[in-house]
Amino acid sequence: MTGNFQKWKKIIIFLVLFCLLLIAGSLPFYSLRSMGYQFVSIGQKDRMIKKEKDNSLDALFFGDSQCLTAFAPVKLFGEYGITSYNCGTEGEWIGDTYILMQKALEKQNPSMIVLETSALYSKPSKIKYYLSQRLPIFHYHDFYQSPKKKIGDEAAKGSNMITRVIPYQGDDSKMSEEEPADEISSVNIDYLNKIYQLCQEKNIILMLATALSMIDWTNGKHKAVEEWSNANNVTYVDYNESDNLKQINFDWSFDTRDGGVHVNVFGAKKLTLDIGKRMLELYPFVDHRDDENYADWEYLYTKDDYYQ
Amino acid sequence: MTIPYNSPLFFAIFLPSVAILYQIMPKKYRWAVLLVADYGFFFVWSKILLLYNVATTFMTYLFARKLSSMKKAPEGTDRKVFKKRKHRILVLSVLLNLAVLAVLKYTNFIGSSVMELFGGTFTALKIAVPIGISYYTLQCISYLSDVSNKKIEAENNYFKLALYTSFFPTILEGPITRFGDMAENLFAGHSITPENLSQGYERIIWGLFKKMIIADHLAPVVTSIFTKHTDNGGLCLIGAVFCTIQLYMDFAGTIDIAIGTGKIFGITITENFRQPFFAKNAGDFWRRWHITLGTFFRDYIFYPVSLSRPVQNWTRKLNASGHKSAARYLGPAIALLFVWLANGFWHGPYWTYVLYGVYYYFFMIFEMFTEKPFEAWCGRHHLDINGWQVRTFRFIKLFFIVIFGEMFFRAATFADGWKMFSNIFVNFNWKGCISILPNLGMNKWEYLMVSMAFVVVIIISVLKEKHYPIRAKFEKLPTAARWAVLYSLIFAIILFGAYGPGYDAVAMMYAGF
């Protein structure tokens, strides 16, 4: 019995010591929290943006996969001569958007930032986030890892453009459903305010946009974002609204890549064409199309029929 | 939601909770805690499909009771007739078990194959398959057969049989256990002792080390090569090697976790691997790899087919006509064909798996005819059959047999496998493959870390192969040294394991078979 008691005691001491080692082992990882929660994709996108010439971008697009797939910077250049970069990453959380924005603004001085709003409604799981902040050894253990998949294409200036067509086959009445505002969580609102603050400090015009998504976006979310944008005098365009849909001539049977969740390149071209017009209404961007310094942009736009 | 064995949800929450509940229960009800845990675990994975397991177990239970009651021929009944009747009941019960498996797992395969043959179109049916069906079906068959052959007594309590057929540590990937080996410990309600707890968790840690550091890191590289780089012969060869390492580390690691989990409850689960890459040939390899599947096929297919009346008759006829050597090989050759077709089909409803079985059948037959002449040849040339030259030759031969086998096994279709295989010989671009390799999902640091972990596993395997008493020596180490080893392993998993942001969860590979 005493022997067994001693053995159990040893197991408990082993576990206590393990906890202490875990806390001590976490110490070197605390500083890595500044890399963002989704540090792999954020880091990868940061490296992509840093490859662009310093202060060469007029506008930046931020957000999650909706942003990544909806806005085509090369098309924007071809149509309006505006240089931009799509900084969206898959499943991005607004907290990480703020970190990536700070990193991007280290070397770029854009006149406008377009924030796609879906990232306002994503959030890491509470337990995982808490653990990542308190015991970062688990979350950041392989900060050196090689990215397992590409997040956007450098030749497409960060965006993810594909031609695949998988039509949306449901009804299109979702946005007309009356529902109360789907409040943005207080944590995410804090980050949205920080982004707003950052833009004001850097004298950047902030614009909110919601790309087309028949599956993820609702009228309740629209209302909540609209309330915030009205209160802060920030321009907001929601392409899920029927008027906007008609205006850009969006075709649910052809312009989506995955049954209505994300747009394909055909949908992205329509959205980009429209948002470019709206951007020009907010700021008089210089047209770089005849500028020799931007010949590489011209080349990307004209090299094949992709963006025509 | 699922609870894979390699998730913290399993080894840090589910398992300790079950262990605590088990321990506080009176000894005679502890097996019931395990059964509740089994069904809970099964339900989390397969929801209502749990009913398939319940129904199969119940059917097996009833048949086993019937077979058990037929111990002696009633007076006035011919013994032969009685034996035949018993045999028919056994065959019926086995066929019913196989029918459930066939309908759930092979309907689409059979439908599409038949339609392909006759030129029609087949619309695949959406059939949900419960976890572990390939494993528990074989366990039910072995149980029925053993009861029929009076090797074991039929279990009187349905719930106890249910515990055996749904045991949560083995339900996902095996090992395919035998009721006779498991029953005593499974129902004994042994108390959890500090020795069993620490030895169990040590084994789990070792399994996690193999799976999370080696197998799961290699997974994206292997997937990338098999889907996007089948034109580069060099990469195809590397892909085949990596695929073999991944499969072994994944499967053996998961089995370590299963065995460790059983150990915590004082239940000894049969080993499923015995250093397979030290085997002397393909036959020996399969006696060391997925051992419990091999022994199942040996006991329930190979022996019954070899000893069946038609095979015995043909052998006798050949003997009588003077073809003594042919007679000697006929029985094993026929029985092995059934074994390897079954092996291929068991892995899943794809022709690549069937061909994988045929591939090994070819090598088994080849070895059957060449092993003796080879040994004689070695003798004539004064080569020690256990010397390093012969062992090296055997290792290289087996290495290529196994990696090419895994290449066809992993390829999406036979055509893809053949393309990769032929590119190794006609399009081998070593420089190109070295430049592409660091861009397939692992950078040089990750390759270095995986290599180091692999070396650790090899060292342990060599020691085990040489029968070095690793466990006993480890137990004799001073506490500080033992803890240092354990902490090193745990922190190696925490620091270098493939989990967290950037990684897609890698499914346990054999759970899909």
C-alpha cells in the first residue's frame, strides 16, 4: 500500500513538474503572439505584400476568403489604372486583419483601404485563443514551418482567381428576409475601431464592402455593419443587396465557384469593375496605365484574355 | 465532431475521464463503464450508425449461442449430418456478417464495376459506413468460428460481447483481436495501477511521437507528389519511400496508442507490428506488418482452404500421377490466392487495393519457389544465409517490393501508379526533384526534424530486433533519467508535432480501411 502510495505520489510530482516546464517553455513564445493568431497565412501574405515596390500601391483590400476571391487588383489596374493588392487570407479574423494591415503599412502608403466585412463575423474558438495567449508554446510551436498551401497568387496581386463554375441553385430571397441586426461581437468591434483609428492616423480612406455570398451573408449582418458605418461616416457597399446585384449584372448560375459561397473570376471582374467606380468617387486616384514605371502591371493585365 | 486517438480531446480528456469513472466503480461493474465509453466513442464518430454495430453484435451473439448449444449430436442423429448442420449455421452466420460489410462498403464498387463491364452507367449511392466495420466484422467472424470449433465458450452476456466488438481503443484501426485473448482481462475490472497508468501513457507518447512528428509532417509532401508531381521520376521514387514511411509511422503509431490505452485498464492488446522492415522477404514482412490481419487470414482462410476437400483431392490426384512437387505447392498456392484477394478487398472497394493483393500474391509464390534454391545457391558460394551480404541483399529486395507496392496502393488509379512507376525509369530528374522538394509543404528544418525523429525510431527498432530489453532497462533507470527521457519525448511532440495553424488534421490512415 505504501509502495503504491509512493508511486502515485511520483506520478503527481511528474505532472506538476510537467506543468511548470510547460509554463517555462512557453516564455520564449510570448513574443510570437504579435505574428497574429493565424500566423502562418498572415506571415505568408505579409511576405507577398513586401515583395511589391515600396509605396507603389494606391489601395489595399483586406478580409477573409470573400475578399481574396472577390477583388482582382490586376483588373482594377486595367480598367482604372489604380494599383492595389489583395491582402485577404482564408478564414481571416478581424484581429489578424489589424495585424496584417499594420505590417502592410510599414512599406506602403495607400490612399484607400477596402475592408471586406465577412471577417467581422469570424472568431477563433475561445478556448483555443485563450490557450494561444496563455500557453503560446502550443499555438506557435512551429512558427518556422513552411506554408502548406498558397494564399492567393503573386501574379494576381494577392487575389485568388479561378474560372471554375459551380452555380448557386437556391432561391435569392435571403437578403430580403426581415431580421434584427446580428451584432458584431465586442472583441471584433474593438478591432474594427482600431482599424478605423489606424486609417485616420495614416490619412487613409476606409471603405467597407461585402462581397457576394448567398450562403454566409445575411440581412442581419448587413444591418449591423450598416449601423457602424453610418455612425462612423464610412462608405459601405453590400453587393448582396438586390439593387447592387442588378447593377453589376451578377449571374448566380455562372459567377460563383462553389455554389454561392465565393465568386469565381467572372464574378470578381464584375465586382472589381463596380468597386473601382465607387473608389474613384471617394478619391481621385492617378491613372498609372500609361506610366512606364507600371509596365509590369500592364503586362499582367494584357498577357492573356483572363481579365478582358 | 470526432475524437481521433492523436487529439488532446482523446488522451487528455476522454481517456482520463473514462479511467476515473472506471476506477471509482465497483470491480464487477467496471466492464460496463468501458462499454458505455465504447458506445459513447462510437456515437461521437458515427452517430446513429452505431446501430449497425449493435445489430451485428446481436446477430453474432445469437448465432454463437446456437453454435455453442450444438456440442454433441443428439441421440439418434447421424454425427456427419449433425456436423454438416453445424457447419451450415457457421457459414450462414459468417455470410450474414460479410453481407452487411459488403452492402455498406462495396455496393458502389460492385455496381460501377459491373456497369463498366457491360457498358452502362452507375449512379453511386450515398452509403454511410460506421467506423471500424472492417475490424469488428472480422472479430465477429473469428469469434463465431472459434465458438464453432470449441476453442472458446460462447459469451452468455450480450453486453460483454458488445464490449469486445466495440472496444474503443481498437475500434478505429485494430488490432483485430481474438475474443479468447481479450475476454479475461476485458471483463476482469482490474484496478488502474500506477505501473499500468505510466506504462500505458508511455506507449501512447511513443505512438504520438511516430504519428505527429513523422507521419503527419510527411502527409502534405506525399499528397503533393501523388497528385501534382507524378511526371518527375525522382519525386515519384521519393514519394513512394515517404508514403511507405508515412503509412508505417501512422499505423504503428496509432496501434501504440491503442495498446497503451488498453494497458491503462490492465488489458493486454495483441501487438500488430514487429519491425517489419527487418523481414527477410515479403512473406516474413507480412508476418511482421499488420500481424493480426495476417493471422486472421492464416487461421480463417489459409488453413480452411488448404484443408478443404477439393484442394485435398487435387493434391492427392497430383501425387498419384507422380507430380509430387506440384502437389506440394498446389494447396498453399490456391489458399494464398484467396488470402491475398481477401487482403486486397479488405483494404477497400478499389481495384488498386485488389491489385495490391495480387502484387503480393505474385511475390509470395515467387518466394515459395525460389527461397530453397536461393539458400542452396548461397551454400554453394559459401555465403552465410544470416551474414551481412545476404541480409543486405534481402533488405534491398524487400525495400523495393514494399515501396513499389505502396506506390500502387496509394495512387488514385492503377494507371496513375503505373505512370509513376515508369517515370522512375524513363524520366528520372534528380536535380529537378531536389529543387522542388523544399516547396512541397516541408522546409529544410522540417526535413531535418523528421529525419532525426526517424533515426530515433530506427534505433529503437534495431534494439528491439536484437531483443534488447528496452522496457526493463528503461524501468531500471534512475527516476531523474527516466523523466528526462519522457519530458524530451513529450516536448518533442509539443514543439515538433504537426498540429495547430497551417496544418490540416491528418486522418488516421488505416481508419478508412
